[in-house]
Amino acid sequence: MGQRNAALRRVAIGVSTREAIAPWTEQVASLGASLVESRREAIALLAAGFAERAGELGLPAASLEYTGEPPTAEALEARLDRDLERGVTGLGPHLDDVTIRSSDRELRTFGSQGEQRLAVLSLLLAEAEVIAEQRGTPPLVLLDDVLSELDASRRRTLAERIGKVGQAIVTATGAESLPLEPAQLLEVAPGRVSVR
């Protein structure tokens, strides 16, 4: 993509020809199609686990959606004049997003900060489960201050779920915010770390 965009800019300022763009157009189409397919596969693997974890954390009817289409060389060529005018490629997976919904609401635009945080946590948990399933070894999950914005019930649910995904490191501002007894507790203070 970067090479095609650079070629577009060189043509626009008159130091290159349109023919120099063609090889990059083919690469963007080929690699873009692979990327779109990989994203579809990833969403298919994550969707059920994401919905289940989100439901456990109180985010109803959660879903992941990816509607990106693979770019084609023909479609990229059809918009070449616009791309030359703007100096960037205006078609392809770099412009696609994954939509995260709760019921019928798209959470990026219409979700509260709390709902967005629950969606991220649900996605992280679903990813950890998929990685464990695919590799046969659970990943290390790192969660930085995720408990502070959750109510007691959701903190407990998250803590119980984290315990099932493998090893996890969770930071918190104080041990009192931990809903379950951790396997190991490290307290960090200026100049020292102590094990409790």
C-alpha cells in the first residue's frame, strides 16, 4: 500500500508514469484479498466466544461483523484518477472496520464507555480462548487496570473467566479491588516490590 501510494504521488507530480503504478496495484489486489479472507476467518473463530463472554459480562446480544470485500485490480484501476488526485489508495482492506454490536447498536458510535470496555474485554477473552485452542497452550493475558471501571458483579465474573484462560497478570490500584484471591500478589511501591 505504501509503495502504491508513493507511486501515485510520483505520477501526480510528474516524475513517473501511470505504468509504474500497475505492479503495485496487482500487489494491493492480491495481498488485500488475502487479508480480507484472513479477517473473515478470524471473525468466524472469535464470534461465538465473543458473544458468550460479552453475555457473561452483561453486554446483551453482542456480535462481531466484518463486511470487507477483497479489492480487485479492475476496481483499483477504475478509480485510478481519483487516487492520483488524492495521492492515496481509496479502496481496500485498509479502509475496512470490524463492527461490534450489542443488540442492534453499533458500539463504536452508540455504546457507552463502559459498554465499549466490556466489548474489548470480551474480545480479549475470546482471543485467548481461540489461541489456546489453536496452539494447545494458553496465552499469557495482560490486563492493565481493567477492574476499576467494573461493578462488583462484573469484576467477579471477569476474575472467574480469567482464571480459566491460563496465566494472567492483572494490575490494579489496590488489592481491595481484586474480587478473588490471586495465585500471587505483588505490591509495587516507590522503590520496592513485595510479595504477599
